[in-house]
Amino acid sequence: MNDKETVVIGDVHGHYKEFALILRSAGAADARLKWCGGDMTVIQMGDLIDKGPDSVRADNLADALQQQAAKVGGEFVRIIGNHELEIMLGNFMISDLKDKKAKEYQDKLRIGVLTGKYKAAYHKHGLLFTHAGVNGKILKLFKTELGVLSEAKVATLINNIFINSIKHNFYKHPIFNISHNRGGTDRYGGIFWEDLEDLYLSFPRSPLRQVVGHTMVNEIAINANKNVIAVDVGMYRLIQYLKIKPAGIEIVTVT
């Protein structure tokens, strides 16, 4: 048993070998890459695919570990990133997966979200996990609907919005916004596309403690002033992950 510790892994982008090294280092997978994490929770922050050499292998590994973890009381959480989202929307040009393979993956992702295998948001340990972060404008919108904000309430609302958007093939909610900096029509991006600098600019300090990927940082950054932890370090250049235990948060570098 692992005292219900949680491991957070940033954007993988097809870097299967580095992904496997983290899983073994964290005690989530054994030498054969089978789940050995007991009741551990692993959270992969999205953008599992594209850019790197082994997207399909990384995706298959994550799916296998998710199934194995569930059988023994663990959890492998897969969050949807912008690369997964764009495939779901049929924008295959963003992806290394092409034509038939991309269409197959699109169907798999849609079914996975509708059945709860893949999520737009997750909460644990008083933290809210989304791929790119929930900006201040969206949090104000949620506060109008929810009253008092909490990580649990916001995660549930985001996932409900996402599922309903898929069911109706209607992606107009602000969580799907693309910012001006990314060529979109909005000042701030939604939870799949927001850049870290704009996320910081969107509020004096996040009212919820957030963990985000998407924007590459030099090393995992715990920004207490903004109440945000950024975990995308570019796995090809630095193998690093976050370990959360009841005693606190640890940044682990694999050498």
C-alpha cells in the first residue's frame, strides 16, 4: 500500500520511455509496466499524445494501467488536453495521428469521456486539476451558478458541461475558448488552451488551488502567490513529477 499517495504527471506528448520511467520511479508500475501502486492515484494531465515518437504506445500503457489500478482500489486518472480535444472536434491537422487512426481515436475519446474513463477536470487533496487551468473569468461565471466555489463543485460542473457538449456536439461554452495569443477570438483561453501567463493575469490569485499542465515551464513550479502549480516540464528534456502525500507535496526528478 502507498498510504493513498497521489502522483501527478504532466504532458507526455508521446514520450513513452520517459513516461514509463516516471511510472516505475513513482512505484505505480513494475519492471514489466504492470500496475503495482495499490491504492495510489496517478493523474496524467492531458496531451498524452502527439509530438513525440510513441503516442500509441503511451496511450495503450495508460489505458492498461487504468484498468489494472481499478481492480485493486487504485485510480489512474486521464485528463483531456487540447491535443485530445482537437481530435474529438475532428481537427486532425493538429495531431500526428492521421486519417483512419485519428478517426478511431476520436471515437475512443468520445466514448471514454461519456463513460467516465477520461475527464476534463478532477479534484483531490483540495486541488483542482485541469489541463490548462480555469481562469478568473470562468471562475466568476461558475460562482454565479454554484454560489460558493470548491474544487469538487467546479470539477463536477466542468465534467458535466463537457459531457453535455459531446452529447449535443455543441462546443460554445467558455471552457472551450481559445485566446487571442493562440489565434482565437477571446482574451482568455478555456481549460484546454489557456497559457500560464494569461492564467496568472486573469486573477490576482486563484480562489481555488489549481494544478495545470499545457504550458511548458523549466521545472515544476509551485506558485503560492497565484495558488497554481504548473507541472508540464517537457518530458523530453526533464523527467519530473509531483508526489502528493498527507504530509505534503514533493517534486521528484528522475535522473
